[in-house]
Amino acid sequence: MNRPLRLASFNIKNGLGSDGVVDNDRLAEVCAGLRADVLALQEVDSGATRSGLANQAAVVAKACELSYFYAPAFELQAGGLYGNALLARGNIDETEVLELPVAPERQPRVAALARVEIEDVSLSVAATHLQNRRGGAPLFAEDADEQLEQLAVVLEALGRRRRPRVLLGDLNSAPDVVDPVLTEAGFLVADTEATAPAKAPRLRIDDIAVERLTIVSSEVVVTPISDHRAVVVEVSAEATP
């Protein structure tokens, strides 16, 4: 591949805008503006009343001209599904919805795993949304038992897949919590600005980490939707068999 690959991760909060309105056309336009080759979305609705009964992954995929894989985490009480989506400018196969360990009475959490082929490059990708925590994302490892347990499960599953590997998602933890774990697992973590809360971000909780890829650039993107900012990272990759 003669150009950098664009990787993006964005917790869309079911497309809820800063104006309090869910507008799926606006959601699609915002996601298209990220110009991603691989796009991980969290808090994605499918068939939910609050988001107009739309399959939001399909709406975004159409606008961006991407393939998509939707990984539902649970069914909403009012009907419809809530989960993660993985989109790519190419083929998506070897898909898996990986259920993550959760404490009793906590929201189910999953990771979407797949093999993605973009031109002459193949990637093993995991897109996930780890457990949130009352009082905010944990700043220290001793307060992040849930997040670290879930992250370990994701890394183990991704580690069984072929290199190069990419992890994207809302990890709901401070860099001091997740960066050492990802680094020990052989990943390079994009060192971006804070991503949440969107209006006045204080902490980076949305991450992109890569293995056997070189990070060329990274940025945090302000959008008119969600309570998170989007993360975009450009990487260079050699052709893979």
C-alpha cells in the first residue's frame, strides 16, 4: 500500500447530538468526514426507537462506502439492540462477537473481532467498549479491575489471530491504566489528546493501539455528536499475505 491507512475509533452515543437530537443523516456525515479505512464505533443502535429504528452501522457504512460487522452487546428494554460496529474499506471476514466478563447486574460488554483486507494489506482487528465506572474512568490500575479483566480477554483473543493487529475502542480507563498493559502485549499506543467529555475533555479514554504497524500521525476530532471526541490515527503498513 502506497498510502497511510486511516484508523478511527468513535463512541457515537447512538448518534445523540449536542442539541439533544438523534439525526442518523448527521451521524453518517460526521463518520464519513473521518475518512477512515477502518472505523470502530461504540454505543451503536440497531432497531431502537430512540434512534429511529435504524441500523446505525448500516447507515454509516453506506455513507462511507464501507463494509460493516455489527456486534450486539444486549437488547434494549424498549426494543432494539445496542453494541459495537467494525467498518472497513474492504473485506471483513473471520468475524467473532466476543463476550466479555461482567460483574452481576452490569451491562453486558462485547468485542467485535475480524480479519480485514484493504487492498494488499490484511489486519486482525478488535473493536470494543469496556465497562464504564460510576464516578468516572479509573485513573489507576488498582481501581480498574473490571476494565483490566475485560482488556485481558480481548488481548488474548486478538493475540490468537495473525499479525499485524489493531485494537480500537472506548477502553473507559486512563492512559496510566491501559498503556502499560498494551505496551507489555507488544502494542504501540497512539498518544493523543484527551477525548472525554467532548465539550471540555480531561482524559483520553478512547484508544487505538497497533502491533507490527508504524504510527504516522494521530489526532482527536471534535464533532457535533456524542459525549466523546473521535480518534483518528494514520499508520503505514506493508503488504501482507
